[in-house]
Amino acid sequence: MKNLEDLEKKINSELTTKINKTEIKYNQIYLETDKDDLIDVCLFLKTNNDTKFKQLIDITVVDYPERNQRFDVVYLFLSHEFNQRIVLKYSILENEVIPSLTSIFPSANWMEREVFDMYGVSFKDHPDLRRILTDYGFEGHPLRKDFPLTGHSEVRYSEDEKKVINEPVKLEQNYRNFDYESPWEGTKYIKEEIKSNDKKN
């Protein structure tokens, strides 16, 4: 369908109870559904002749640690034929397992692995759910809001052991003497140098 308003009506009339909310913003349609209806909604969007959203562009997650349903899972779809985009989302609990889209969109394979790695969200029936961006034995999920900025461990080459080792993060404080003064006035050591030069003269 070329008209977004008509497409929105079509989706609401066909999927009825499977769609919780629709909205047109920024020249694309935003849909909200439930986790249990995800497969049915995606099949409709891909196969219906009036929609033809045959490309899954991305899968991502938004983290709201203060909420009971901590994560919003977000899917972006593209219809090449109608040059339209749909953003589909639903909310889940922290340890909830969600359906995999790999049977409908094979490209979801790596996207779901990224979401699993970065946020710790697990996908049911995924063919190979392993970390994809972090290393073996990595602790935690880096894009969660409660993940420490420094991480939990660091990797370095040990001269003593002649191999790469993991160890707890140690932040060196040697070069962290900040004077918080204006750079236009010069830093403390420059001022002291100027004073000593003035005394000599």
C-alpha cells in the first residue's frame, strides 16, 4: 500500500487483537504488540500482498532498569516494493525468553546473537545462540545500564607467563592530578615555573 494511513487501517483490521497500539511518526508506522503474537504479526507483515515487509533491517533492545518490564525489544522492517518502514516493539521482563525470528527472516540469526551478547536477552529456537561480539568467558552484558563503564576484567599480555591473561580491572591513578583551573590561565606547574623565573629576575 502506498498510503501509510491505509496501511495502518489494514494492519489493525487484519490483526485486530494482536496489535496493542499503532502510530504514524516520521513517515513510518510504529506498532506495539505482545511477545506471544510476534510470529503471527511478522508473518503477516512479510507475506501479505498489501504489506510485503520482506526485509528485517535490525533488532535491538532498549534497557529501562527501573521498570518491571525492563526491556523493550525493537524490530525494524522495510518494504522495498512500497518504500515503507515499520517499527515493531514489545516489552519483556529481565529473564524472559522470547521467540526467534530466524525461521521467518534468516538474517535475524546474527542480530539476535548481538542482542543476546549485549543485553542478555535469550531467544527460543535460535539455531546457534552464542556470544558474537565479546570474548569467551566474558562477564556481563555491556549495553545494560547497570554494566560498569570500566567492565569487570581486562585483557593484557603477561611477560612472566608469555600469554594473554584476564585479570580484574585496575585503574591507574598516577596521571589523574587535575587542578580544575582555566586552561587560559595556564596549569599549576606552568604558573609555578613562571613564579620561579620572576624570582630569579
